[in-house]
Amino acid sequence: MSELSTQLIHHPYRPPAGFEAITQPVHKASTVIFPNVQALRERDWTHQHGYSYGLAGTPTSFMLEERIASLEGGRYCALAPSGLAALSLVDMAFLSAGDELLIPDNAYGPNKAFAQHELKRWGIACAFYDPMNPADLAAKLSPRTRLVWLEAAGSITLEFPDLPALVAAVRSQAPAHPQGIVIALDNTWGAGLAFKAFEMGVDVSMQALTKYPSGGADVLMGSVVTRDEVLHHQVLLCHTRLGLGVAANDIELVLRGLPSMVVRYAAQDASTRSLANWLQTLPHFDQVLHPALSSSPGHAAWKRDCSGAACLLSLAFRPEISQAQVDLFCDSLRLFKIGHSWAGPMSLCAVYQAASIRSLPSAYRGPLVRLAVGLESTEDLRQDLAQAFARAGL
């Protein structure tokens, strides 16, 4: 190696082993080096026994997968570039042309949109069910049903379903389906902390790691966790064929966020409950939606099954309050910024109309505002909401 260019690439130095620190090293690689041809031929990438290519995993991605699987109470985990990518991965792993998918009507909107457009074009049918009525789910199961999504709490309106009853409704029909029905849960709200998904009887638990595991509002990532090796390999093979990968630096950010996740979840939960209890004393709303409030839909199921309630609450304004007033209220907020997502350090708000996000009839006639409570002082947030109400003439 007489030439400097070759020496810089093939330098013999290797750092000594035994370095221990709180943070873990970040391994970045597309190409993985094999010691010989036989090792290349024999390498098994499907069981984390070794490394074959960056998309099949590195020490960094394996570490996060193991920690997320433990968080969820599962055995296997696959990472995806976003929460929506994880949702879509589950659909593509378990559905084929001619199959049917059932989704709760209050599910995350992009999950519904993927089913209504891409899956429909691929010959996969989709129907929406009332998640607060297990009998409605049971009635909509058919011999074509292969995948049922659950979501707790529901997107925007935060109804908390009776998860064991929904699972039982599906399982009661399972003998009629030789290929079986996979039950998947969007567990982003619960985050593996509020309740244990697999104890509820689901087969697959998905999270947007963008939210609580990251906590920094600076990374996009999703996960798909299972306990069943056969289901995991269906996910893993689809994941590989799609070429899904996540960047090592993004994984580093989620690994950095995990140690504080329990503390952040509890702090935001406590602040959100305090604000929800105050807000429900005000006259502006048909309802304040938050699972820990006794008046919120599904409160009894939440109280029975959960130990936490996350950082979200929604305000169902009375129909006589104009959209212009609601918009002015949001525009007048100083600490709550207008934006999507949640579980980051900064509080957020977003405006919705029930008719535009639901297929089934909605009980909410006026505008909806979802608040995502951050890590600011609870009293500062209460004062911010109060001054915004005043500026909007409420």
C-alpha cells in the first residue's frame, strides 16, 4: 500500500475493545464486509444472527429493535421510515388481492386513505366499523376479512374502545376463516406504557416512534412488533422487498429519547389531565374529549385497562360558535403552536371538522380543536388558553 489514497481506505488501525459509555456507538453502513465467500453464502440475515447489508440491519438498528420489542412486550420488531410507513407495511405484509380490511372509523386518517386508494387499486376491499360497538365489528367481518385494525385512543376524538371486546368479536369468527385474521393495533397513543397491547390479545402492535419514543419532534420513524415468529417473518420479508430502511442517525435520536420516555409520558399526562379538568368547566364546548374524563366516550374501558392517558385532548366546540372564532382562538395562542404531531416538548394545536374525518355519522356538530400538551409549565399553558379564548370573544 504505497499510495496514500489506498492507505486511507485500507488503514490497518482498529481501536481497542472495551470502551463502555452510557450512549451506544452508531454504526453506519450500506456495505457489510464478509471474511470469506463461505461466510457470505451462509449468512442468515432473517434472525439477527449476523449482518449482510445495511437494509438488513446493523448493530445500531438491532439495538433499537430489541428495546422497542421489550417496551411493547413483544419478541420481534421491524423498523420503518415513519409511522405511516409502518402502518402500510402491515397492510402489505398480510393482505392480497381479494382480501378485505376492516378499520375503525376514528383511525388515523392517512391509514384510512392508504386503504381507500392504494389498497383499493390493488383489489383489496376496505370497510369502516364503529370502534365503540363490538357488535358492529362482528357484523362486518366476512370470509374475505384478513386484517382488522384497532386504535386506542381514536384519532382526534379520542374515544377509548373496549379492546378485549373487539378482539373477542374477531376471534369468535376466526374458525370461519381458514387463513386466519390478523389483529393489528396502532399503539402510538399508548406507547407501550399506558397498557400492554399483547395482553389485550392483538397479534401486531405498531407505533409511530416519531412521537413518544423520540420525544424531540425531530425524527420520523415507525415500528411493527409481534410475538409470533411466523407473522414477524411475513413482515420482515415484505419489509426487505420494499427496501425500507432507517438512517443510523435517526435511530440514534430515538435511542437517546427512550431513557426519558417514561418520565415525559407521565409529566405530559399529568399536565393534560389538569388542563382537561379545567377546560370542561368552561361553557364553550359540547364536550372536552380526554379518556380520563368520566364524560369522555370509552372512559370506563380506559379506567379498567389503562394506567396513563398521554398528552392529547380535543375540544368539541358548540355548533353556534363560528369557525372564524375558533380559528381566531387558535391564531391567538402564544405557547401552543399550530402544527401536526404530538409528544414533543412544545405544545401544539390543530383544527378539524368531524364531517371531514369520519365516514360514519359523528356526534360532533361544531369545530374540533386538538391540543397536544408539551413540557411547558401547566399554569403557563392554562393562561395561554385563557387569553386566547378572551381574544376570540369566548
